[in-house]
Amino acid sequence: EEEIQTIMEQYSITPEQTVATIVEGNIGDVVEVEREIEDTKILIIVTPTKMNEKIRGFNMMVFMDGYFNEGALVNSLLIATKEKMKAMQQFGMDEANETNEALYLAVTQKGDKSVTQRAVEATLREMVQLAVKQVYQKEKVVV
């Protein structure tokens, strides 16, 4: 981790560039949404997958800095997936339009108390919807 950080600093590589490289996205398309609940920080990074300059899906990374029990972890992944699909449908996309896309979930497991599952659910729903909406706003797509 420190080696990657050193390389990023040495070559002035921003986190957005790193994310765009990982998911083969365009740096200008990266959208970030951050929230904090119960002393747990959550960051969602989204890049659209495109074909012929049209959005065909989303790569989404969910980073959570806190402790999550097994149930909360599984539920977080399910909620992020469900909300991503809902957002895609809202903008006129269906499962048949999907391309190679990914959903990553990373959790630090710091702390000794698991976050409240209901708080995480509500926050993730809001964050995913907001992130997808922001991608479309960058594209100036009118729904």
C-alpha cells in the first residue's frame, strides 16, 4: 500500500486517475459520493462503461471505513447491487444493455462495534442513486 502511495505521489497521479485506470474509465467521468454514519465513513466511486459514447453500465467501488459484521457486509453488497440496477432502469437501461462492469466492496473492519444495518441501508441507497444521477448529469443526459 505504501509503495503504491509513493508511486502516486512521485508521478502526481490523482486517486481519480487511479480509479479510472483500474476500471478502464475516462478520468473526467469519475464521480465520488461521500457520507459518514455512526463514525463510519463511506465513499462510493462510479465510472460509466460506454459504447459509442453512450452509457451502457457502471463500475462502482464502495469503500467503508468501519466495522461491519457478516450480515451487514452481505447486506451492503446486496443493497449496492440492487440500487445500481434500479438507477440503471431509471435512466432507461435494462439488464440486456449491460457490458463488462463491476461492483467492488472494500471494508477496513476498524472499530469494535458494527454499524447499524438500517442506517447503512438508507445511506447506501441514497449514495448509489446520487452517484448514478451525477454520472448522467456530467453526460448532460435528460431523463
